[in-house]
Amino acid sequence: MRLAAASPPARKPEPTIALINIVFLMLIFFLIAGTLAPPLDKDLTLVRTEGLEGREPPDALMIRSDGTVIWRGQEIDIADAARHAKTGSEDGGNVMRIVPDRDLPAIRLIEIAEELRRGGAARIFVVTERGLE
């Protein structure tokens, strides 16, 4: 009996999925760790605004905590307030800026915004105070 020569075992192909996963993770790492914007000039000193007084926009609708509406120092009816909306948004609609009191209930603010929309204000911006941390 003659013994057949043993052939070497067939080689399995290298798993490329592991290599692709490692390259993908490295790509994600460098995207997150990299800087997307150039750093500020080291000689630049930024303006400090912590001591400035705030001032409401001159053409904004003021809303007190009890729901009364003020336009340029005069108390007006909410039905008349929408006619003060300025034309000038990108889509040509009327724009209204409102400055609500901090203690105004949110439901009342929503009601006022709905009345302004019904009166013709296409876009309504709520002006707020930005808190410093």
C-alpha cells in the first residue's frame, strides 16, 4: 500500500473585517479629537459683557406677568398688537418680537403667540436673557 503525499492544508483568507473596523474606529477618533476650526489668535483679547445693561428691542411687544401687553410704552389690546408686526423676514412674512416677563405663565405666552399668528404675524421671536455660568 502506498501512502499518498499529504498536501498542505488550504489557507483561509485573512479576515479583512477586523482591519476595516480598526481603520473606521481610528477615523472616528481623529474626527472627534481633531480641531475643526482654527484657534483664535493668541494676541486677541475678547470683549467682556458682564457689566453691560440690557435693553429691550425698540419694536418688541412687552408682556407683563399678568398678561398685559405693552407696545412702545403704551398698553394695548393683544388683538391690535399683530398689526405692529414688521415685514422683513426672508419669506416676506410679518415678524413679531415679544419680550415676556419671567413670571408669565407659559400657557399664556402660547395663547398670545397664537393670537398674534391669527392676527397676521408669520414669525414670532421670543427675546430672552442669556444666563452666564
